[in-house]
Amino acid sequence: MADLVPPPSVNARVAEVTKRIVERSHDRRARYLDRIAAAAAAGPRRQRLGCANQAHGFAACGPGDKAALRAGDGANLAIVTAYNDMLSAHQPYERFPELIRAAARQAGGTAQVAGGVPAMCDGITQGEAGMELSLFSRDAIALATAIALSHQTFDAAVFLGICDKIVPGLIIGALAFGHLPAVFIPSGPMTSGLPNDEKSRIRQLYAEGKVGRDALLEAEARSYHGPGTCTFYGTANTNQMMMEIMGLHLPGSSFVNPNTQLRDALTTAATARALSITALGKEYIPVGRMLDEKAFVNGVVGVHATGGSTNHTLHIVAMAAAAGITLNWDDFSDLAEVTPLLCRVYPNGKADMNHFHAAGGMGFVIRELLNAGLLHRDVETMWGARLDAYTREPVLEDDGTLGWRDGTPISGDASVLRGTEAPFQATGGLKLLKGNLGRAVIKTSATAAERHIIEAPARVFHSQEELQTAFKAGALSGDVVAVVRFQGPKANGMPELHKLMPPLGVLQDRGFKVALITDGRLSGASGKVPAAIHVTPEAADGGAIAKIRDGDLVSIDAVAGLLFVLVDSVEWESRDPVEVNLSTSYVGVGRELFASFRASVAAAEEGATIFSRVHA
């Protein structure tokens, strides 16, 4: 377990938050570590499987792999893949299993695809009924990961996943097998296409009716144009940052483009490393031990320093719980107060992930944060002890082999990436809001400072479609706080609500004071309109957001961290929450299969996960 008193070189606030997480998590974390230690003590299971069990496990292998698995002496690597060729980020994974199998043989081991996990694209389901399965897909991925590893014929696992709910789901599943080493292998971002700010401009013109669908589709197609992760800094790329800063990637590997020689060399090296850290060797690094309180604090700091996705106020909480660690939004907020914003990548700026990587990327960010004492240096990673190795970057040597060099100490583009001495802003881009509406989070790094405090009348909606209809009819204008409720996990699975942004952005550009309050999500791609999101308790759970009426004066103060309805307290307390018939969200597009998820899901601040009782 993490030390109660981190080294003196660590920032005092980072040390204090880490200490209280350790203390708060003590009993749960101890039970978790005891469980994975017992699993590790039993040794590799493959050698003790029955003969029929073993034969089933290697029946389809080639002669060499079959002989190795039959002998049972070498390490066997599980490949858990989220490959499909509908997701641009995951299409490159089609080639990876063969690369990994070949690398495993070269390293004296074997590798098998243990199983696939679902991988949906929020970009395709935005504004559609399928988006109501998006957050629940994370927990379904965790379950599928557990099934893949349940054969107990593996000594370590590599995970092929990139996008929004996929990486957190894989982490939760991997931590259920925390006695196994785990290495995550990225595929990298697509090359740059239409600039993100131009894409956003055309979306807004379309919302105003000034351009047609053909122009909008052309802009979107030029933005999302090839294999790899979408190039804006949303949840998918925040996942990759987080996997690197928490030590689950090879150093510098997160943002190397797909289908390049360097990308393949990194995949080969990650495979060899996974095989070298099993319990069969002398450098055993089980993922459940590795991902401790310090590692998760590093992950939160990374989200703040880079202006990452607000989805991680859910995901990191759920992931940590799977390791017996209890995080809450106060931890996020307190860390944000001491973490400077070092990056300007869309939607927090005009640059994309390729510009970020070229300017110095993760090596630069990690070096700056380490030197400022904002990261725990003394953490275990898949690459070994201490985080210092993650300030280096991979290169191909003249002979084509993979090498490493020190990363740049100076940003290659100060409009994209800066050091801690001259950051874009002194604090991270996230703020916890509290008041008579409950608790919520707001992303401030993408909004102008003059919009961090908004006071305006409420206009209440129960769906994105209602708001869009009102806007198109000219019935939504003036200063307004749009309240879009019954969008939480219990109500309809907590979909992302990005189709709200163009019309609200139009109103803001017309000079009105505009904000959004919702118990739904917006993720890392949330834009310039101030948005208090993840409001908890949610409306479907009797939360105060269900008591707001049209015309109520609402105050959002992202400076002081306040979220209030300015209604007489006696009247406010006497109001009953509105109830809404949500049955239309319970059937169709497979939603009927997720009734048990809606019934058992925890609140947003607890990670909006169905596993809260499991990890208690």
C-alpha cells in the first residue's frame, strides 16, 4: 500500500490528498491486496489444469505454440482486444494479434487472443438512442474482460483499447485479475485533418441554418478521415494520457500514429515487456499492486494539467474502486487548485493531438509535473520503478531497432504546450460545484474567464430534442440557464449531450449569458458554454434538479464553486421533485437488456457503476 507520508519533494496538497485517500481506503485496499496476493501465491494455474482443460486451450495453436503450451514452462500472454473496424481508433488493432504472437515467440513465450470486448463509438451514437447504452458499455466491457481472463491459462495480459468507456472498462476487468501483470497497447491518433475549430464553426453554422447537411457532412468527413483516434482532446485521448502517466503504456507511446514502423516497434516491445514481468520471472509486477493510491493521484493530476475529459470524474472513481481505493470529487477539486494547465488542445485550444505530441507531448508534461512536485515519482510502472523513465521518448535507430532518448526540455510550441512556470492558467480546468442543487462538476479550461460566473433564468427541458425544437422555433433566446434533466445513470444511462452545444453556442455568440445544468454528461469535447454536469443526486433519484421550474433564477459560480437556485428557502423546501415517465428510454436499441443496470447503478460521484456493492 502507498506510504502514509509521501516524500518531501511532493507538493504539500498532493501529499495531503494522497494521505487522506490512503486512510479512507485502508480497509478496502487491504482486503483487495490480500485477495490478489492469495491468487498470486497459488502460482500460474495453467500447469494445474486438467488434461482436457489444457488440451482445449491449445487445440487450435500451431505446432510451436502447442508444444510450448503443452510443456507449460514459458509465459502465456492473454490478448484482450476491443478491435472492430467501425471505430477508427480500433481499426489498426486488426494487425496487432499477429504482431504480438510473433513478438511473444521471439521472447520465449506464447500469446493468444483471450477474448474480445464490445467497443461502441459515441461519435456515431451522439443524439441517438444508442448513446443511452454508452456509459453502461464500460461495465459490460469489464464483465467481458473478466470472462476472457477466467480460463486461468494466462500469466499476463495485454489490452488493446483506446476510446471512451473501453479503457476504463478494461482497467476494471484487469483489476479483477490484479495478480496478473497488465500492459496497455495504444494504436495512436489519426493524422491531422480539417482543423477542429473549423469543424466547430461549421457545426454552429448548420445549427443556425446557414449551411446545409452536405457542407456539414463534408466537414465531418474531412475531420474524421482515417485510421486512429479522433485528434481532439476528448475522453479517448485523455484515456491514453492517463494510461501513460499511470505507467500502463510504454513511455512516449500514446500518440504515435498508427501503421508506422515506430508504432509496430512499440507494440513488439510492449509484448516483450509484458512477458518479462510475470510471476515466472524475477521482475513480477502485478497490476493490482502497481495501481495504488499514488498512481491514481498521478492520473487525476494528469487530467487537470492537460485539460482532460470530465468523464474521468466518473471513470477514475470507478477504476480506483476496483483496486479497493475510494476517490471522490473533493479529491479532484483540491488537486485542481494546485495543478497548472499546461496544454491547449481542442476544445481547450485550436491544436490537435499531433501538434501536442510534436511540441513535446507526454514526456514534456511528465517532466514538468515531476519537477514541480505534482506527481509521485516513486511509483511502480510496467516499465519498472519510478516515473522518471516516462520523460524519455521512443525513436527508431538507424538499424530500425527501437531506442530511447531524453525528451525535449523546451516546448516546441508555446501556444500548445507550456511548462509549470508559465502555464496557460494557474489551476486545472475542473471545478467542483456545491449548493442547494447538489454537487456537480464544471470544466473551466475551455470557457472564457468572464463566463465562469453566470446568473440567469432557468429554462427546463427533459431531452436534447426538446431544447433543439425550442431553439429552431425561436422560442429559446435571451439570458438563459438551460436545465436538461432526467439524463442521469438511473434515468437513461447518462448519455452525452453534445447536440446541446451548437444551439447554446449560437445564443452565447449573440451576446446572451448562457449556461447549462444537467445530470447527464458532456465529456472532454465539451466546448465554450459553461456547463454544470453530472449533477447529483440526479433527477430520477429525487435530486433537487427535479425541483427547478421555468423562470427560477439560477447561479453558477465556477470561481467560488457554487451552484444555487435563488428561490426563497421556504418555497424551495416545500416543492416536490417533478416525476417524468421514462419508459421510452427503457426499450429499443437493446435498452431493455440493461434494466438491471439502471436499477443498480450508483450515483455519478461514486463512478456511476453497477459494481459499487461488489467493491464496497
